[in-house]
Amino acid sequence: MRHPGRLADHGRVTRLSGGVIPPPHERVRPLSGMSPGAAVVLGPADAGDDRVRRALDRLARLVQDGGVVAADSGADLGDDFRAARLEGGAGDRRDGVLAALRIAGAEALGPPAAISVALFGPDATKPLGAAATAAVEAARWPALRLAVAAADLLGPEQLVTLLGLEAPPGIDPFPDGLPSVVGTHLARFLTPFPRPRRLALLLDLWDRVRAHQQDRRRREARRATQARGDRRDDLYTRQERYDDDDLLAALRSSLGHEPTLAEAARWQAPLWYHTRCADAALHDCLGATVLARLAVTVADEGVPAALDRHRHEIAAAAALVDPGQLSRAARRIPGLTGLPARPGVILRDLERRLANPRQPSGDEAFVRIAIANARTYGVLAHGKAATLLWGIVQGPEDPARRAAARWANGSLAKWRAAVGHFSPERLPRWFQPPLLEAGDGVSIGLAIERGHPYLEHIGDMLWLAELCDAVARLDGRESASVQYDTVPFIDPEPPDRAEPSPLEPSLESIAAAAGGVAQLAGLAGFGAGDDGADAAQPARRARAWPDLAAALAAAVATESLTAAFKVPAPILAADGTALPGSGGERLEIALTPRQTALWGAYMGNCIGGPDYTAQCVAGRSVLVAVRCADGRLLLNGQLRPVRHGWIVAELRARFNHDPEPALDARFREWVATLPPQRPAVDGAPGADAGPEPGPEPGPAREARAGRRRVPSPAARIAAEHGPALVARAAQARRELAATLEPIAALAGRLPAGGPSEEPLTAMRRASRPALARAVAAALESGEAARLWRATAERPMAGALPDGAPELAPLLADAPLPGSLRTLARRPGVAEARTADLVALRVRSALGDLLREGHPALVSSRPRGITVPMLCACALAVTCWSGPGAAVLAPRRVHVPGYPASALHDEDGPWAAAWADAVELGADRETFWDHIAEHGLLVPEGWLAHGGWPALWQAAHR
């Protein structure tokens, strides 16, 4: 008779989680298959089918609600059956007990003492068990999870302290991750500390994760008050129409009749009109500030509290604008957006609703619609005001400037009496020089510093900073960044943060923070079982979580994140390709420790640690990630070579959970198709990307006794520089290839969606007319700025070592000398040089289209234009004498707009752009002659929507 604990199909002993072998009188019955870590029921071997079916149904409900790890709890399923789990799954019994406790309750898990021992170990005390029971009854699950994770690091009294932690509603500092895995990570770096310090660090971690989540929820709530679609262009067009109508109304009022075309051409706007435009810009900024502040309070405290708090601000801002102007701003115009041209219209409607007792002032839907575009109004009001102020500063000395000076001297006392200061913390440090020396020419901050009374004027421009502060808070930041100048430069839309550093552990959750710091501890040689590197010793003095993370990050050697992994060519060829199947996931192959460190920071594991890194550098394993269609990491896998191919040594989802069975099976099916290991390439594309590397140059044969032949220059250069160039050029080249692949497809040389190695080769072989046609087609799709950024990537130039002038010909689009041809054919070097040459040729094609005035390039401002692109194109157009419009008078070198710049400044953006301009076809030798003749030129279509100041500001934004 077969042992009941043996599998009927294989005859092998069935092992449960923890290596337990079922007793002879019990039998394992699976819920769905016998794969490692699968949920099973364990019960009498002679039980009838009905009893087994009921037990399996109860197990299915337990697994559905608590995950497969809940089966590891041993929960009572009735009919003498209990839940169990096969060996090989993620997590252990404490994870299972904790999961089942939340789903099935304590009754199904045994007496309280047994549950306490299962969660905290044999040292659990009655007070600890009572604290755990209280935590369960109060649903303090995050605190219970943290206490279970720290059970091996703290004493019972300290665990009681952790079990008393609370989090605000909706905040969960420990939402994911298995406590057993998190406990392993915590032990990695907390073991060197005494127990009181461990507790202090964990309490500090709890507080910081909780604060981080609260801050994130606040930011998300504020952003959620704004409309999802970007309506900036639509509102800008509506405001332009309003300004045009206002100008025509002033013209008719001035002449007293409908003007003829000649009268309109000769007419000059009177001073009162200039003052009215300045007042409109000011009032729009004040109104947009109130609207943004209202939106922030709605997100933080709700509609009733927001209306009550900002009631006086709404009334004061609505009263600023003339009713006739508000009527024109609210007028619906066919073909244009229904949003009013000025924020004062929205504030007037809110003020009327608040003043009318018959209408419910707290109508949430009405208020949320009113504030949905507060950010858009704020950004456009700031841009319009900045353009106006710079125009005043740079205008000639004429009556209009004197009128502007009188406007700048206007007092804001009435406005402040009604609303106060929105950013009072700025007052003592507002050292912005007043516009046109308004008042006495002394800044507010300087007057406060000297103890003098101050009267705020319009020219102090504090109101502009308050607007940007309100927009910044609406985006989730505390305040805007201000740079003092003639007109303060305040960016209400700073660029998004760059890619996070792998040395900055996340505070998204306790599991993510613990995994990130454990990874740092491994890289720094600090923690359990280590004496600790000298550089990591300052971590022992840390008394707060940020101090610990910073000390470990400082101890990590930069070189440990830049070493190249050895990856066989067939596996590297799969980098970026789709995982077989219909899920849309893509494979990503690890090439450097930095890459795996970023993986580990998100996945909450130690895949970037020294053990994995050492194996990959030595070529003994390969690390692979699977990303879903939106870019999120789903899996991390470790592959190891065997004689017949490759095996999956490890495969885990986020926080070391078991992957989805279907995705797990598809990944393993892909691994089964990989050929046996071939010679690896250090961080460079595989054999499919280029020619196989030739034999390394060895010692020359002896020509005569006692003398050796001197290696050729080609062999010497290849030996000295080849490996480094291969390793450093590969990753940048792949990114460039992915960016330029659509252009290669447009050139008709490569079908869309081809392999990532082919686009650059196809473009290098394409004729100059074909490449120009492809670039023109890309410009038709609005890809000018993206194309510029892509061609700025030069992997060959970035890979050349300093102090090697003999390698400079590799960067030129010209035949190579014989001494470099061997090096240029090496895998990695060949592809990197191809990328550089393609970038040069695409830049040349852009220059041809710019010189021709191609409509796709010059008819309107390119989306996402940057300062280097704008300066290079302007320099080139000036050298060609057009086509373009002048933004500087002849012989002028100081360029208007903010930030200030000058054509002759060797450290400024114009001098830095000359290398790019030459690639477009500019002749630097003739530039100053053209400046003297007609001034600086830019494509005329780029000056629409605000002229040069708006274009310059957009490029810096």
C-alpha cells in the first residue's frame, strides 16, 4: 500500500511548508495542482468525497480572501481537515497565520497562546498576547504586521509598544509585503544595534512612512480637483480673442466711429489703454491666486470649509474687475472653449451664489466645476504678467513707460486690508527690487530688516510670487522657487524629478523602505554577520531612519553600481522584446548594478545586493525583469546556465510574493527556449547586434632572437580602448535606437516594429534625400523637439576616454584611418559609432529643412522646445539671413526675456549652442556680420502666442 503522504503520480514524499511530512494516517489533497507552494487540505486518508469537497470549498474561500499564503496557517476547515501548503512557496507560517487571522478569525486557528507563539515565537508573553488580541479587535493590522516582522529583533515589551501604534483613517504604513520577508530585511541592518535603538528606528520609520503617505494623499487629492484634460491651449486662444475684442473696443471708443483700415493702421493706443491692460494682468493674477487657494482648501478640508474660509477673498477678487469687462469675458463665442476668458468671471459667479440665500452655497458639484481649471488660469496669468513686466522694463523711455511707472507705484493697501497676505512667510525675505524703483526703490525685505515701515506697491511684485505659491500648493509642493532679477523668475511648473537614485530608499511603505535599506546595507558591507566596512561604521551612530539610510548610501562605493554584467548574446537580444503570450508584458535584462538597485527599490527585495551582483559580473547568472504595458515591474527572475540551457533559480513578484501562475508559466516557457550559454559580452549587445569579436591581440611572434615585433597601432588601440568602449556605449545606443526607429520606418528602409538593432543601421545606409524625407515626415507628426533630444544622445562621444586624441576620428562622419578600423568593427563600438553618425546626419537634415523654411518645422513653436534647440536654430537662421523674424535690433547683443542672456557671453546658453548650430550648417565666422546687418533671427512662426518672451520662457520651462 502506497504511503498516504506520497504523491500518487510521482511516488515522491510530499513535503509541506517548513519541511513537514504528513503522518501516515493523513493525506494531502490539492486545491488546484501540486506545484511548489500550492494550497492543499490535510485530513484523514479515508475521508469520503463529500467531506473532502466541503474542506476544499472552505480552503478555496480562505485562499480567495487571504491569498495562497493563508493556507499556511493550518486553519481548521472542519470535518477533521486543516489548511496547509506545499513546500516551495513565498512566506512562512507566521505570514499564513496573520493572513488567516484577518479572514477566518482566531477561532479557526486555535487557542490564543498558540496563535501568539505562532506569530511572535516561543518567547511570547501573556501581555504580548493580550496586546495582539487588542490590535486584532481594533483592526490595527499594519501595527500587527510590523510587530510580527520585528519579532526576532525585539523583546516582548518592545513588541507591545509596536502593537499600540495607530494610523489615521485611510493610511496604511504596512499595506503589502510578507512580514517574514520584511523581518529578514530588517535583521540585515538592525542586528548591529542594541534593542532600544532598534525600537527607536522602527518607530521613526513608522512615523515617516505615515507622514509620507499622508503627504501623497494630500497631493493626489489636490491634483484631483483639476480637470484631467489640458485645456491651456483652448483657454489661451479664448484669451487672445478677448484681448483682440478689447483692443477693437478701445479703438472704436477712441475714434468715435467704425474705423477704416487706414485709421486702424495709424492709431496708437492711448496711455489709459496701456494702464487698463496692466490692471487686467494684475487682477487676473489676484483672481487666479484666490481660485487656486480655494481649490487647495476644497481638497484638504471639503467644500463647506473652503467656502467659509475664502468667502472674503472671493468677494474682494470679484470686485476688482469692471462688470463690462466681465461680461465680455463670459461671452460664449462659437468655435472657442466655453471657459470664460478671465478668472474673475468664475469668482463673480461664486460670490453671487454665496450672497444668494435661495441657492445652496455648499453645492459641491458647482464649486468643483468652478475650480476645475484653477491651475490653468494661474499658469496663463503668470505668463501674461511676466511678459507684461518684461515689456515695461525693456521698453523705451516714452510716455507709456512713465504711465507704467505710475501704475507700478499704485498701492495694494486696499487689497491687503480685505484679504491679507497669502504668503506671509515671504515678507521678511522678499528682497526683490521694486519695478521701475516703485515707492522709494527699497525692497520689502530690506525695509523690514532695517526696521522701517513699508507700504506695499504693485511694483514690489509680491503678488506674482503669491500666485505661483498657490499653483505650487495645488501641485502638491509647499511653495514656488523664486530667483530675483529685474523681474523675478518664478516657475509655476518646474520639471518632474529625474529618475530616482538607487541609493534613496522609498518611503512608500515599510516593506519598500526595509528592502531599500537592506540593499544598501548589503552593498556597504554592513549588518548581520559582517564586521562592516570602515565607510559604513557611521551608520552605527544613526538614531533616526534618514540618518541610517544616508550613512549607508554614503558608504556604498560608486563603482559598485557601474560594473558591467556579463550577459550572453542570445539573452541580451531579448532585452525589450515581448514576453511570449498575449499579456503585453516585456522583458528587461539587467546590465549594471544600478539597474538592479532600481529594481530592488521598487520591488522591495535585495536583487541589487552584492551576492546577485557578484554572480552577474562573473557571468554565473543573469537577472531578468518583466514589465507590464504601463512600465510597472511585475517579476524579477534569476537565470543560471546548465548544460542543456538555462534554469529559473528564483522568480518572485513584488515584495517576494509568488508570481501569478499564468505569468510564471509563460516566463518559464520562454526560458526553456533559450539556447545553451555562449561567450558572454560585458554589458554590450550580443552577437546578433554586430560582428563577433575577433581574437584578442596577443604577443607578436619573435622576428629574431632577443627581439619582439612591435604591435600595430590598430592592435594597440583595440587592446587598450576596446573593452571599455564596448561596455560604456551599449545602453545609450539602445535608447537612441528606440527613439529613432519610427524615422527609419518612415524612410522605407525598415518595417515598423523591427528589432532594435536595425533602425540605426538602416538610417546610416539611407541616402541623404531619403533621410530628409523621413525627418520631414516625423516633423509632420510634431516630433521636432523629441527628435532634437534623441539626436543629442551620442553614445560614441560619451564612451571615449579622456586624454585619447587618437580616437577623435571615431566621432567624425568621414572615412577612418587604418589604425582605428579594427577598433571600429568591434561589437558595441561599431553600433555606438553608427548611432553618432546617424545623429549627425539627422541634425544635418534638420538644418536643411530649417534653411528651406519647411512648414512642419517653422510654422509653429515645436512642442517641448528646449533652450539648446532654440539657441542653435536661432544661430543657424541668423547665419543664413533667414527665413525668420528679428528679435534683436542690429548690433544688439543683450537678448530680452528671462533669464537674461547675451550673445557674447562665453558662459551663457548662446555660446554653448554653437556646436549644435554648426551641425545644422551654421557658419560661425560670418555670424557677427549678420548680427550687424539684421540682428538675431528666429523662425517667424515660433513667435506666435506671446512673441519672443513667451518663447524664451517656454524653452526654459
